[in-house]
Amino acid sequence: MKKKVIFLVLALSFLFGIRPLYASTQLKRLGISPFFKVEDLQAEAIYPIIMKNKEDARLGFIKAGAVNLFHPFMEQLKTAKIDAVQVSPGETFMWMIFKKKKKVFVLNDVEWAGKAPFEGYRFVIEHNNRAYEFIIPSVCFNIALKSVTDIPVKAPVKTEPIKTEPKKEVAKVVEAPKNQPPQCNLTVSPERFLTGTTVMSDASKSVDSDGKIISVTFTIIDSKGSVVEEKVVEEAPFIYKTKMKKAGVHKIQAVVKDDAGDESPVNSCTREVTVLKRGFFVADIGLLQQFDPATFLPIRVGYMHKITEKVAITALVGGAPLLNGCSDNPATIADIMLSYYPAPRFFLSAGHGMWHTTFKTRADFILNTGYQLTDNPNGPNFSIYLEGRSAYDEFDNISELGRFGGGIRAHF
């Protein structure tokens, strides 16, 4: 009986103590993770502060899923009417942008659950016939969207009937057509390239059916969702060229704006590009067989530099312990090879090497071919290879003194 009572108490505690999944996040303190630290915030300082932190603010709007709102937000904030307000416990926000350890975060469905009201500033931004109400708390300068409401469409003004004798006519009121947002068209070239290569983003074929395009905003976003670069182009043909310095898979977005202030949807114009590292540290291990006989275990480390996407140069140093055989002893190796990629992962290499033992120092000619098993832009990647090498002065006896084998290579 006692066990049943304990179980019933625990079950009821869990049932009534668990928080619903749909409940909003309750915020009880402000200032712990501020977007920007400021003392004695005044209304006239809001726009300069956001301009100073424009990139972080834009990243917050992207993470909140409101990137199309960012440009009207910045433009209208210059002249917006900003009022001092108090926010009472229980009031809610759709989302709030804040920083933690210099990184931008967004909290959705927020409820102020503090013991007392907090002071802040309120302003409204209008976009696409909607009014967006923002609150900025004085203590932390977090950017919070409180509400979104539709702006009532003004009824057309009716004119008085035109009185004529003997016939009466009523003037017709023609309602102005609603502005149509522009349509974005984006091409990116090239789509796969090495770091340091210039990439061209072309939005020149974007159109606006009832007006003209006045600007295109190009945004480059990395695989973590961070904004790498942003550029507003305000002159036709709306082409943006830039050099990509960071390897990885990036997204290039274009937002087209027309002369009525409407913008194309941000997700309608997104292209993906792959930026490859130009240089890698490499390490390989394999087996080489000499038919006189001897078996070696070559272990090398070095560096590969891609001159182009199809041509690379690799320098390696290491050693080749003797596994069996008595005609030679452990060797010291120093190799340099030029590689050609006829296909993205398949390579052919040739080069010059040194093979030094206590018996002899050989100047080797090297042939190497292989296949890259993985294709990560930032690495690591792994390849398998086959290799043959022989001293230049031993070509006539290559069947006995040549060394042939293969192995696996890692690129970091």
C-alpha cells in the first residue's frame, strides 16, 4: 500500500509539474546576455548603435527568418517615432535577438516573467502592408519583435456625381492596381572553385513587371549560417564579383528591390557554391616491393598545393623501414611530384625523389596514380595510390631494383 501511495504522488507531481511543449519561454531577467551594453540609453542613440552593429543585427534577422524585413527596418529606423515604454510582466514577444559570448542568438515566443515592468523603447516599421512593433529594452538593447498587424487598406475616395442637364452621370473611380513584387533571377559562376578565385553573381535578368529594379542585395552565408559578406548593388546590370577566401559549402542569396519598395522573397534566389581548400598537409603509408628481393614500409609527410583545380604540386619527406630482405637497409626519402586531375578525384603524378641508404643515395624517377575516396571541401580527405620508382641509373635493371607498391594518403 505504501509503494502505491508513493507512486501516485510521483505520477501526479510529474503530470502537473511538466511544462507544456507549446508554452512560451519565460524570461525573468534582462542584461545577462545583452545585444549591446549601454548605460542610460536614449532614443536618439538607438539608430547609431544598430548601425555600428549592423552585421550582427542582420544575422539576427536571418536567424529569426525575417531577412526581408531588415532593409526596411534600417531605412525607417532613421526617422521612426521612438517612444519610451514600460513592459509589464506577462507581455509576450514573437522573437528576441541577443548575444552570448559575442555570438548572435534568437529566442522565439518569449514572455516577460520578471517581478516588475522593465523600461524600453518602442517603434513601428511598416513593410508590405503590415506594421511591425519593436521593443528595445534599455538595460540590454536586445531587439525584440512584439507584434505584427495588418495595415488597413484605405478605401478609395468617392467623387460626387457629375450633374448635367438633362442627363445625370456618375464619375467612375478607378482603383490603382496593387504593386507586384519583382522577380529575382540569379546565376553564379563558377559553382566549384579554389579559395582565392573570383566568383561572379549575376542578377541582371531579374525583372519587375510594373516598375523598375533599383537595387539588389547579395549575401554570402557559410555552412554555419553566418553572414560572410554582404553587398548592395544599386546600378544595372546588378552584377557582383568577389573573391572567396574561406573553404566550404556557401550559399549566395540575392534580394531584388523595386521602385515601390517591395522586395523579392529571399529564398527564391539562392545558389550554392563549393569552395575548395588550396593547400593541404598530407601524410601517407604504404608498401613497396623490390624484386631483388626487399620489402619496404614507406611513411611520408608533406604538403600539397593546388595551382589550379586540375594541377597540384606535392612535397614529401619520410622514411622507409626495411621489413624483409638483405640487399638494402632502411631508407630516407625526399620526394616532389606534380599531379594532374583529369577527373575531380582521379589523379596522375610524376616526379623526382631521393632514396638514401647507407649503401647508396639514389636519384629516383617516380610515377604515381590514385583515386580520392572522399571530397570534403575543408578536409580531411583520403586517397589510395599506386606508385613505382626507380633510380635513373638503374632503368636497365628496373625489374630487379625498381620499387613498386601502393598505399593510402590523408589530406588535412
